[in-house]
Amino acid sequence: MAITLRLARYGTKKRPFFRIVAADTRARRDGRFLELVGTYDPSQSPPAVSLVRERVKHWRSVGAVPSDTVRGLLNRFMNAPDTAFRPSTPASKKKAAAPTPAS
């Protein structure tokens, strides 16, 4: 059984959201997969990527081959610090907690 790391498309029309999955090469694009190893949301700015690095390393060690798109995402985000995976919130949307007066 040949295993590949590839994208499975979710979301609605014109608003794609992808899961990065380890799947048998014979399975459909959005069909059965072995394990969910991450997500990719290209609609955010910058695109949000989250990976379970240990599981990606495991699947690569047992011979899983990433697709071209997933290979690019792994090259870009696998060694990045953890903060690169969380979408940043603009300062204008952050609400400062008002201090509570002590009685």
C-alpha cells in the first residue's frame, strides 16, 4: 500500500479549507484517509497552517510521499516556530480587559 500526504478539500464553494491527510494513493481526494496530520486555510491572510509535526515525521519515515502542494507547505512551515501557525489578530480587534475595581 503506497501512502501519500495530500490535501483533502472541505469548506464551501469559493471558500476552500483543506485538511492535510495521510491517505492511500488509491483513495479518492476527499475520501477515506488514514490520519489527519494538519490543516491549511488559504483564505486567511497570511494563510493559516497547522501541523502535527511528530505525525508528519512518522509518516515520512514509513515512506509516505507528499504531493507537490503539501511538499511546499512542509518546506515552508515544518521548521518554522509555533507562532507561525496561529493566525495573528489585528491590534484593533483585540479588546483590552478592563481592570475590575477592588471594593
